Amino acid sequence: MKKFEWMILGLLILLLIIGIISIYTASSSRIGDDFLFANYYIKQFIWIIISMLILLLLLKAPIAIIEISIFPIYIITILLLILVLFLPEIKGSHRWISLGLINFQPSELAKLFTIMVISKLISKPFLSDGQILLRSFIFTLVPVFLILLEPDLGTASIFFVILFSILLVSDLPKFYLILIISPILSIIFSFSIWIFIAYVLLLIYLLHRSNLDKVIIGFVISINTFIFFITPIFWNSLKDYQQNRILTFISPMRDPFGAGYQIIQSKIAIGSGGIFGKGFLMGTQKNMNFLPEHHTDFIFSVIGEEFGFFGCAFILLIYFLFLYKIAKSIIKIKRKEYRYVSVGILAYITFQIFINIGMNLGIVPTTGIPLPFLSYGGSNLLINVTAIGFILKYLNERSIFA
């Protein structure tokens, strides 16, 4: 008990409490002097109880049972990702498995157990660089491919953040990370041939400084050049709503009543909150239903409208303390596998926070990624709390894993 990271648990509970309060006010609609409330906050409270019970069981569970469960659960997750593709659409995509009163999203489970499988596989001793890369990419690309078929581009992007973060702290030489990230940069720079040429010259310089063989450098440049030419074809293959999200991110006013509507209303809500906000339950954008999905993806906009700049700053401060404490603590974990798992979890939660708040502010495209611990959603909350449970378990027993 002396080694237990009570501050991490305390900040987690505080975030869950803030989430309940935020969902409660986001669930309200004002009609005259009366308020009507949906039952989202009740469902979220039930999910919090379930999640905390699982966290407690996880802390008590023998580490050996967890170890032998990783691969079977990963396989079950892949089967669920396949199953969901054959189920009826919900909100235009195949992301959820209906379990009566609740809908479960297998992709949430896939994030956690992809982290655990990769961490286990690449932490084995005496692995070559090629083996580390091969194992990492195979077990990442399988769920990514299935999630893209749903389609869910936002969740699929999280897996590459997970992969990059784990490889960053692994024994893999750092120049491989340049090779991994270079295709993504090629896609971004492919819309201007002159920018792409400058990028390729910089890439050649960096690879040459890494003392790579000229054949390997030539192969990498060839792959990136191929991506430069294939990107327009890929762009044309995207669904209309996916293209609109990206174009509307660049210019929300190009479609103010369509793809840009959520971003515009979110920015209006946050901006109208001012310094101190309009007050608890008093958000007009929310009460008049101008802001869609205000209890899920756009919960931060409700906070900004009703609690203002100071409310948003307080949320960001709690998140910062929570993530900083985790980052500072996981350095103490000496066993590679558990350190890799903790880094992967920290990376994907941080990424989700950044993307969600960014899309509420209109600085990143709308992706449908919820705000961890605050947005309404059972499967997302359950997996995120469980993920923090794994970090707490590894930290609590780190002397055993030395």
C-alpha cells in the first residue's frame, strides 16, 4: 500500500466525477423555466461503478493469469472486429455490437490488447531489428485493416500513435522511426510538388547521416515517391463525408450547414462562454440543441460554454497533472514489457485528449474520438479505466518485476 500511486487513482476519480457532472448538464434541455434530463448520466455512473470494480479486480489478480490471457483476448478481439462487419449498421457504420441495453465497441478493446501483444512480443531477448519491426507491424495492421473497413479512420489512426510510441522507447535504432513516419509525411506533402521535393532532399540527408546503405536509401525514397503519386488516387477513394471532414477542417464555412456545422457550433459554444461561462445548466447552444453530440464527442464545448475559460483551464490542468504523474512514474518500471505497455497506454490516451479538444476548438478535423473519462460512452470508459488499472498494477508491483 505504501508503493501504490494514490495520486494517479485520485486524479482518475476526479476526472470521472467531472465527467458525470458534465454529462449531467449536457443531458439537460431547458424549456421555459423547466429542465428536462436524459438518462445518460445515470448510465455513465453505472459504467463508472463497473469500471472501478474491474480495476479493483485487476489490481488483485495474479500477474500469471493476466499473462496467459493476453493472446486469447487479442484473438477474441480480432474475431469480434470481423463479426461487427456483418452486423447491421448503427449511425452509418459497423462499429458496435448490440448487447441489449448497451452497445459495445470492439475497437476499444483492440487498442488495449494490441498494446499488450506488441509489448510482449518485442520485449523478448535477442531479437533482430527486422523481427521487432515485423512483429510490431503484423499485430498492428490486422486490427487497423478491420477497423478501416467499419469505417473508422479516427480510431485506426490511434494504432499508429501506439505503434510509434512503443517503438520509440524500445531497443530499435531511432532511424527506423524516420522510415516509419516518412510515408505519413509524404502523404501530407504530396499536395505540393515543390514541398515534396524539399522533403525528399531532407529525408535523403537524414538517412545518409544514419549511415544507411545506399540501396536502402534508394528503396525508401522509391516508396515515398510512390506514395506521392498514389495519394490523389487514395483521396478520390475516400467517402464523401471523409473528404468533407478534411476540407471543412481547412475551411469550416465552405459547408456551414453540413460537414462544418459541428465545428462552427462548437467554436460558438466555447467562445460564448467567455471567462467565467454562462453557468451550470445554462448553455444556450446545448439547451437549444444547436450543438450535436454534446454529451459525447463535444462534451468539452459544453464545459467551455457553461464554465468558461477557467473551467476549460481547470480540466486541462487536471489532465496535465494526471498524464505527467503517469509519465514520471512509469520510468521506474524496469521490466521492458510492462514499461512498453504503460507507454503505449499513456500515448493513446494523450493522443485522444489532444484530438478531441483540438476538434472542439476547430484546430484538427472532426474524427469522432471521445474525450477520455469525460465523454459519455461505456466501452470507451471501461477500456480506458482498465488501461489505467494495468499501469497502476505494474507500478504497484514494480519491485517484483525488476
